[in-house]
Amino acid sequence: MKLLTRWSNTLMERYLPDPYIFVAILTLVVFGLGLGFTDSGPLDMVVHWGDGFWGLLSFAMQMVIVLVAGYVLAISPVFKKLLSTLASIAKSPGSAIILVSVVALIACWINWGFGLVIGALFAKEIAKKVTNVDYRLLIASAYSGMIIWHGGLGGSIPLSIATEDHPFADIMGVVHTSETIFSTYNLLIVVALLIIIPILNRFMMPKSEDTVTVDPKLLEEPIEVEKDTDYTPASKLENSVMISMLIGALGVIYLVQHFITKGFDLNLNIVNFIFLILGVIFHGTPKRFLAAVTTAVKTAGGIIIQFPFYAGIMGMMVASGLAGVMSEWFVSISTESTFPLFTFFAAGLVNFFVPSGGGQWAVQAPIMLDAAQTLGVSYSKTAMAIAWGDAWTNMIQPFWALPALAIAGLRAKDIMGFCIFVLVVSGAIISIGLYFF
């Protein structure tokens, strides 16, 4: 295993480009595929790309905030002490890898945005505590938690079809989460991943001579707060603890009301709201909070630039019909018993080009639900096969790794050598769950 991991890391280090180059190449590949497999001409594909380019603005802003707000919360004195205490549980490199993996998996099962940020921040904190642990594997282990998100409480597809008047309600009706998230086969997949992925990550630990460590001092996030030379009314407001506490109180009241009236609805907006409000409270004064924001914003550049390009790719995939062509090919080779499995593979492929659970469901659902009806396969299992496919290839899709990499200060090539093995092993586990159960 160590030899394979070393070979994989060397390969990624040598050939995997920066995520921006990756998305640029992906754009050209989809452009060519659209010309070759659909009726769209060159100008049509250009128009599809341009029309879709700004289609993820709202989501991109959500991702920027989840990164910035999570970072701000993590560098607050209170939260740093909490993470530090939890990180103290790990006493060796092996236990550090397992602990990060378990925490990330559980956090992502609760909510992917929460897990993505908390996993990376927790991994950084452990790197400060445990000597001789491979920092690349630590962050890869934190990111491996994303494999589980679409089978968990925050899965966008199962939650969507459990909602009244969802876009495909006329075809499949309302599907309760007891048939998706809490179904036997889904819970078996989740439990298997919770057990096997941490063990796999532990076995991928490099030999001592190949271990890449990081100086704990480099992981500190100093907050530069400009000192006041005079105490003007404006300065007193900027350093007012009362203002922060009042804003925090408003936020806490809203959150209590939200969870009382809507139950455990932990969507991305609520996660961002929790991070921001706790950041305001834990930093104590508006001035310290804003200084933390200034520090955190520096990590968001990759998301701001790259997400529009992925939106353009999605525009080409959807408007040209290329996503449908890919899905229909998998349908054409499916039988009743293999359909969930091939739906999973199809979703994994489409996820490379449409890295959005909601967007992918909108593209694939009409084709897959129609095929499910023809083949006699349950709609709920079809939906979950798409959901798991969407989560699966995130392991080698830099799109979702950007926030974790920004927090960690690493490049995609630093972790993808490890993530490939998570992809292979998790793919086998999910396939078994969908085919045999």
C-alpha cells in the first residue's frame, strides 16, 4: 500500500496541473465532446458556455462565505481552544489520521459545508499537536469525509424529493427519507464507509523518509488588529463588546426559532449563518472580527475565479444535451438488476462536468426516472444512485477540494494521490451496496 501510495503521489505531483488549468482543460474537452456527440455547432457551444458562465454566482458566494466564515470562527480564541482540546486526543500519526477521518465523515454526514470546513480546520490543528504526521494525508483524510455527504442528513437530492411540489413530483411523488437516507442499503453503505475509509487512510501513511511534515509555526493564523492611538466615539464603537453581543443575541434567537419551527434543517445558508454569528460572538469586538475576516478572505481567490468556469461547463453540458447523451448510453446497457449500479457510474461521470448535486439531478432525473419506470426499478433507489455518484467522484474533482485546500495552504496535486485510493475503495463499497441490497 505504501509503495502504491508513493507511486500515486509522484504521478499526481508530476502531471496534475493547478485547478485553474484543470478547469480550463475540462472546458475545452466538453466543448469538443459537444461538437462530436450533439447537434450543437461551434458557435452554439460558445453561446452555451457564455450563457451558463454566471449560473453559479449565488452558489459561489455561498462557498466563499462558508470558507471565510468557517475560517473566521476557527481562528477565534474560543474555537481554537476547543479544536486544540479535541486534537489532543491524537497521540500518534496513525491515531491522528483516523481521528481526522472519523470527525470529517461524521461532520459531512450531518452537512457537507460544515464537514468540509471543520474537517480541514481540525486537520490543521492536529498538525500543530502531532509530530511526524504527513500533512498531505492529514488534509486528504479530512477531505475524504466528502464521500459520505449525499447519503447523509444534508443530501440535496433525497431532501429535494422529500419536499412537497418538488420538480419531479408528478413522476415520482414525494419520497420520504425513510426510503432514501434511512433506507437499509443506504445506512449499510454509510456504516461501511465510516469504518473502512479511516482504516484505508491509516494504511496509506507514507514511510518516514517519504513523510511530508509542516512546521506548526507556519499553521498559526495571526490576526493583525490595528491599535488605536486615540479613543474617538468611532473607535469606541469599533471596540464595543456590547455591539457584538447584541448582534450575536439576534442571531441566536433566529437560530432557535428556525430549528423549533423547521426541525433539523441544517442547509448551507444556516451553516453559514451559524459560522458568522459565532464568529461575531467569539471575537468579542467588531474590530477584531473584521480583522479576522480580512485574514480569511485571502484564502478565497480560487473559488471566486474558478466557479464561473465550472458554471460555463455546466451550461455546455446541459444546453447541448451532452449530459443526457452520457446518461442515455448507460441506460442502454442496463437491466433491472444493473440499473442502479450503472446509474451510479453515469452520475459519477457527469459529476466531473456538472459538479453540483442539484444541477446534476435536474439534468439526469428525467432520463433516469423514465428508464427506472420502464425497467421496474424503484424511484427512490434511482435517486440515491445518482446522489452517491455525485458524491463519489468528488474525490478526484478539484472543484469541491478548493475550500479545504485554501484552508490548508496546499495544492490539489498534494492530496489527489491519496484521494484516488479513496475513490477506488469507496466506489467498490457503494457499488456493492447498490447492487446487492
